[in-house]
Amino acid sequence: MTSPDADLLTRLAAVREQAMAAAAEATTMAALDDVRREFLGRSGTLLAFRRTIGSLAPAERKTIGAAVGAAQGELEEALAARQEALLDSEPALTEPFDVTVPGLLVAGGEGGLHPTVQLMYDLNDAFAALNFEVYSGPEISSELFEFDYMNFPADHPARESMDTYWLAGSDGKTGAQRLCLRPHLTGASIRYMREHEPPFRFVYPGRVYRNESTDARHERAFFQYEVLIVDRDIPLTAGKFLVDTILDTVFGKPVETRMRTGFFPFVEPGFEIDMRCQVCDGQGCRTCRQVGWLEVMPGGAPHPNVLRAGGLDPDEWTGFYVNVGLDRLVMMRYGIDDVRLFHSADLRFLTQFA
């Protein structure tokens, strides 16, 4: 008399052979999916054997369970191998395709540049006309370039995770070994100075990252636009010229500005540069926090320690930095009161600039 487990093993072997044959004979991905559902789906023939294991005697469960598992594994491997073969041979198009036929416009018409990217290009063009070079640096940088070379004190709070995104594996490391997403663009100036001979003038736009709460004026990932001019004799009026060039390009007209004394480790002297709010024309609104002015950029002469880090003699060379909050200028340009809209991927917002 045949034992219950021997009978189950015989039926299991027959189902396995049927499943393997069906997998091998499948000629399309749709047919292969049908085989997968028939034998391995929730109501699949092969997996139905698993539901019988609980009713078997303890001595039979191990044998039947191992056999079901082996059959399932073999079928899954066969299905995967057949899928690879079909992907290599099955045509991507099932109907004739004429590549000479003009394409169809998507709903909403033609696309366009993101407003931040458009402004960046406009500024690049304006400074290129003044013989400034457009430079770019890596988004993954280090404590050495972003803080040590920038004259940040060792205990400066910006070095901690409350402001800077440090990469995994950087714990306990310092300097060039402590990697981070760049929290500002200014560290790129050191890279440029070490790669070029002064005098020079260049701009370097790009995205930066900071670990901070988001609101109408702050984002964790946002764009900056830096300008640096270095020569033997650069007056502070050169800073006013750079600011005027930027704002005239953005708004196509003179914009009222003010420069307040400010402290930044990488400049000496340093300035907070404000512009009259263009959303409310200085009357006070949500964007300018009801004061009529908006801080758009710090600026100042590179600190002697920064010039030394760039390989320059501060007794021979000087210059002027301008660091622009590019997203804020876009807000002013288009009258937008919430910076979070730029990163929302809301097509209702983006199609206004197409």
C-alpha cells in the first residue's frame, strides 16, 4: 500500500514537470506571467501543496516541505532564466513604427526652463560679457574645504549636524576625510584659486544643502550663485558694481540696496547686502517679514586666511566675494512668496514659466 507522503511526492513531481515544461514553452512575457500565476500565485497549483503540510504526520512534514521548497525554487529559477531570454529576443515594439513621423506635443504645450535655472543662465550670460569665467565644483565636499579653509573656528555650530549633512562613515574623522554635502558654495573658491593663476574673476552657481526647517523662505536644498574677483588692488566699490550687475540683470532696472556690516568667517570686512522687497515694493509682506527689505547676499573681501588656503599671498592680492541666494532672487523676479513652490513639482506652478 502506498504511503500518504509517497502519493504526495508523486503528484508533486508531476506538477513540477508540468510547470517546468510550461515555463520553457512560454514565448511571450504575458505567457510567462500566466505560468507564474498558475503555479506560484496565491491559488497556484504548486503552492497548494504547502497548505497540505499542516495536516500530515510530524514525520512526513519535513520530507514533503523540503520537496515543495525544492520544486518552487527550481521553477522560480526557470522562470527567471526564461524571462531573460525573452527580454533579449522579444521586440520592444509590436507594431511597425515610422521614425520619420513628427512627434506629438504633450498636454500643456512645449516645456521650458525652471525659473531658477533660467535666472542662473541669465546671470551667467551677464558675467560672461564682463569676462568672468563660469566654474563648477563637486557637490560632495569635505570639512577641509567647506570649513577649515574658510576660516571657520573649530567650535563653529555650522560644523555640526544641525546645519551640515555629513556623509555616513565620517564620524570621528576630520579635515579631508570628513565628507559632507556642500553647505555653501564658497569652498569651491579655494579649488578654483589652486587651479588658476591670479588675477581672476569667476562665478560658480550650484545647489547647496543644509539641515534646517523649511518655511516660505528656507529650503534644505537650494541654489546659490557666488561671484569672486581677485586682483592686486580691488576697492570695496567693486562689490557695489557686482551687486548692481546682478540686480540689474534680474530686474532690468536699478534696485535700491543697502550694505550693513556683518560677520562671516571667510571675509574681512564683511557685509550683509539687502535689497528693497520687490514683492511688496518695500511696504511689508510675508516674503520680507513685514520689514520691506530682503537679505539676498553676504559679501566682502576674502579673509587673508582664505587667500592663503588658496595659495595666494594676502599682502599682494585682495578681492571681493558676493554670495547670492538665487532662489530668493527668483522670488523677487516673479513675485513668488513661497520658496517651497520651486521644489514642489506642481505643474500648475511650473507651466507658468514654459
